[in-house]
Amino acid sequence: MAEFRLETPRLILRNWREADREANWQWYQDAEARRFLSTVASRAEADAKIDKCIASQAEHGHAFWAAERKADGAFIGTCGIGAPRAPSHEYEIGWRFLRAAWGQGYATEAARASLAWAWANLATPTIVAITVLANVASWRVMEKIGMTRHPEEDFDHPDLPAGDPLRAHILYRIHRPTSETAHAA
């Protein structure tokens, strides 16, 4: 598989590497960092999520990529574009970062680069992002990158069982920039 690399001023979004697996597993061990995402009970489950990203990159040419800090080469999280799936059947942008990387603008920087990549490489009129209502930091990033909430499209996540406190999700969407909106920015 060809090496994917998307650079921002401070980050490199890239294919996953074997060396990322341990840091990714450590993220899953941080209850505060993952409080808005479903539980992963084992290292094998965490590795399977990386394997799913690797497979998506191979099949679709995009994924939730590994995020590396340029300054020291450290793996600090993930950001990218997921293939369309239920319930919206639209491309999805998403991110998650190690707690040590919070509050530094990395998610916004990575998300803006991922959106720019998507508009340049995918024939899609819209991209969505989802989270739980309590994940204020995530929906603030959504708003910073120009997304708008669509409360009429909030939904119960189909991968989570009834009664799971993380099942209720909110949906944000952004439309492909037009020449008028691109010039206004």
C-alpha cells in the first residue's frame, strides 16, 4: 500500500504503523480520554480498530489516519475521513487525541486538513461528524471547522445497545465549499 501523508504546520496525518499500536492501546486505557466513546475491552479489540483503518485506506484511499506531531514524531491521536455508513450514509470526519495533546488546537488543525483533502479528492457534496451531546470539546471543533448541527438528524447509534448512555448521538454537517463560499473565507 502506498504511503499516505498529509501535512499541516504541526502535524503529519499518515498511515498507521505497527509502532502506533501501543500508544493507541494506552489511549484506550485512559478512561477520561475515551469517556465519550464505546469501551474497548482488550488489546486485540484496539488492534482490530487499527486494522479496520488500514483496510479502509487500502479499499477507499482514506481512513481515520494516525496523527503524528512533527516536533518530536510522537503518535498523538487520529483524524481523518471514514467511508459512508449508517445512519447518514455520508462521508464522516472524526478525530480523537491522547489527553496530553488536548487544548493545543491539534484536532482543529487536523480536521481542517482532512476536510481540505476530502474536498480535493472525494466527489461528495457533504461530510458529517457525530458525537454525544456531552462531548462539548468535539462539537466545538466541528463548529470551528464550519460544520452546523442538525438536531432533526440526531440518532441512536446503531452499534450501541439500548440503554447505553453513549447511544444518543448528535450530527453535524458541512457542505462542499462553492466558489462563492471559498472566496468569502
